[in-house]
Amino acid sequence: MSERGFEYRYLKGTPPTHAHDYRYSREDGMIIERDAAAPMRDGVRIFTDIFRPEDERPAPTLIAWAPYGKHSPRGTYERFHNFASVRKDWISKYAAFEAPDPLYWTRHGYAVINVDPRGLWHSEGDATFWSSDEACDVYDLIEWVAAQPWSNGKVGCSGVSYLAIVQWQVAALNPPHLAAINPFEGYSDSYRERARHGGIPEHLFMNRWLESVKTSKGRVEDVRAMIAEHPFLDAYWKSKAPDLSKIRVPAYVVASWCDQGLHTRGTLEGFKQMASEHKWLEVHAQKKWEYFLRPENVERQRAFFDHFLRGTSDAVLSWPRVRIEVRERIDVGRVRGESEWPIGRTRHTKLFLDAASRSLNDAPPAQQSKLSYDARTGGATLEYRFARDTELTGHMKLKLWVETSEGEDMDLFIALHKLDAAGRFVPFTFFAVFEDGPVALGWLRVSHREQDPQRSTPWQPWLKHERELPIRPGEAVPVEIEILPSSTLFRAGETLRVIVQGHDFYPPSEKGPVMNHGPLRNAGAHTLHTGGRHDAHLLVPIIPGDSP
């Protein structure tokens, strides 16, 4: 395995209780091999369920690599509100969570392999997550599959979330028989996009997730302990952020504006940074699992894989390089094609903050002013009313001058909302199941404000996360906050609202997953300074000539 330069912290796994033995059967036109062992380079065996066409012709193969149990029934979606908006007739009893449905794909000539990764369920060894070590295992499985007599030698990877994250990792290794990938909403930088947003530690989603995946006969990486032990972007976190520029395999990348704080940023970064000659990007505004499993979207996935794994269709070659959904509100928007991401004709425009009037304006305010709020419970709200129809699509940046009355640090939480012409909140889809989401979100722990000058752009500050730079009470310091990419059409008379506060916007919910942060470093009062030398502004990406 890889040279790490650090030691993992492990939890004792919860032993699996389901039966485990090799079984061969023929069901619903498929040959199924359950608990088939695949050897890794160090001799460890991982266990797979293999579904392949009954005609036994050599087939291209899709790998679904997930920690949730390869035997997981389609009822997994029942954990979420309203079955996560997935129609039950879209998936068969063979479908694993977030994975391609074997019944559909085998009927179109593909083999599908669901995997229990190293150290999970009955697979041997110790489990690590989103790691370079895990990528080596995926590499070994791809090459093992390609050598099987039932394989045509071409292997693809498919799936949502975790199943997409590992695709970035293994694709950067360029296995010889990996022919195509379809990363569907998966982050590519575990530090920035999952564990520490803007340097602020996330503690709710991660804890619940770890409890759900620690079924093991051995040991499981204690991600919670590692987050505490590695507060900066060191070798540990770099091992979980592959060099995306090394990816050369054909890719159909699907992102979402709605996964702010989980997959939005990393999926788009994957597309931007990968070196693949053949790559397509699609960015939607729907609920992730419903969108992945919607029949017409499964057909698009098949059109992509048919070209690169079977050579039977050229439909993908006529696709626009980029397809985006421009939102107006939940389930209202339009899809259009673009030639690149970010959009080349973007007009980056400053909207200047004015604390005195609690507004954003096209010109800087004439006077200096300031606006304070309680650091633990309060917030500041500023608004901009559009005089004409305006589309904002792309990256945003919020430049602030901030001050705290107590302590040496500040945690800032940013939300952008849309209000209709009557001043009513306009909701968007949020995460996988919610319908009260923002336009976009951003975060910053002020001591982590130091930027990488080589990677930062005027519209996307890139934080180093290598050390802390404390502040002094009563001192106003400039900060630049990355606002995650989004696409929204504002009609004339509608309003963009910017909220700055010291705590999360979305509380824990039983409906489905949500992020929450802590421990926080806020005390006393926060103050925003605007005007004069305090050039506070929101940089917005206006797309000219495309508003209807």
C-alpha cells in the first residue's frame, strides 16, 4: 500500500450478522455470484457480488464501490423522507444504495459488481475511507475484473457520493483497463469539502456517517479522531485529495447546485482540473438520488458507457460539453448547453456592502459604517434588488472586513437567499431530501484566511489551511470567503439577500443528512466594516445575453 507518513487511528468494528458464503445462482436473466473473493496486491481478499448477463458473452463491467454493504436492499432509501423522492418502480430488489441497478444493466449487456471494501463487512483487512490506500484496492479490482473470462476487458466505475469519491482517487492512478468513469456528485477534497469547511470542523454528518459504516470483522478508520488530530491540511488529508490533473480517462461528471457543503464544490473541481480529452459535465438542481435513478438519466449514463465500454453508440459525441440547469425556484428552471466550465463569457461584478443601509449596491458607499451582531446567536443581513432580469452562474466571493470584541478568532457562516418581488423567501432543493435550501453557502474560520496565491483567482479564494493566524479584539481584518458555485435567475424586482452569522443555518433533521459545525470559536460581538478603505463586496458571476 502507499507510503503515508502518518498513522491511522482505528475503531473496533461492529461484527456483521448476515450470512457469508460463496453462492452461484441464475435469477431474472442474470448469473449472480455472491461473496466472490477478489485478491488485492498484498494478499487481502475483498468480497464482491457479481451480476452478469445470462448469455455469458464477454461483457463490459461497472464497479460500484461503497461501504454500505453490497447486499443492501433497495429499501435503503426508506431511511429518508418520502423514500428520497425515488420511485420504487425505478429500482429492482438487486439495487444497492447509490449504485447502478444490476437488473437494468445486465439486460443491456453489462456486468455489475457491488463491493464490500477492505475491512468492511466480511472483507479482510482494516478499513480506511477516501484514501490513496483504498484507491490501490480499486485499481487491483479493476485489473482483476478485466482478466476474468466473462469480461470484455473494459471496466467503468459508476455511482453516487462515496461511489463517486473513489472514482477520483482511482482515476488519478490510471489503471490500464479503466475505460470510463461516471462520478455522480462526489467531492474530491476531503478536508475542504467534507471535514473542515473554511477551516471549521464539521461534527454532525461525519459522526452519523461513521456510525453507519463501521460494520467490520476488524478495525475501521476513526475519522473523528483523525479530524481532531489533523487540524491542518497535512499529509493525511493530502492522501484523501488525489491529483486531479493526472486523470485522463473519459468522464461523464454529474454535479448539483444543491449539495452545498458536501459534493457541489468537489465535483466541479474534478471536472475543471482533470486532464481527460473526453469529458462532459452536467449540473442539475434536483434531489440527488431521484436524479441519478430517473429512467431518462439512466439512459444518458448508458449512452456514455455504450460508447467507451462497448463501442455501440456515438450519441455522447453530440452532447454539449457542459449542461447546466439555471434555477428560478424548486422544480422551475431551464437546461442549456455550454462549451466550458466556468462559463467563459462571465462578467464578474462587484456589489458593494453598505452596513448603514444594510444593502448591496453597484457603487461603493460614500461613508464608512459598521454593523454588529451577537457572535453566537445573531447575524447581519444585507440585500440587493435587481433592476433587470439577471442570471448569476458560477463562483462567487465575499470580501469582508471583520472584527471581534473578544477572543482571537471568528467562525463565519454565509448564506445567499433569493426573495421574490413581494419579499418572500424563494426555496431551492437542498441536499438529498430538503426543499428549503439557499442559493449558495460559504464558511470561514478567520484564522484560516491565508490564501494560496498560485491557486486563488479573483472569484475563488483558495485557502492554504497550513497554520492559524490569530486576530486581536477590536482589530478589523480583511477576509475573502469562497461562496460555493450556483446558478440562479433573478427576475427584475427580485432580491439577493446575503446573511453573515456565527452559527449554522440548518439544524439537525430526521428527514435526512445535514451538516453542523463545532466546536466554534465565537465570543462577544462580531462587527462588519464597510466603506472607505473597507472595500467589502460580493463578487457575482453575471452571464450576459442569456436571460430570457
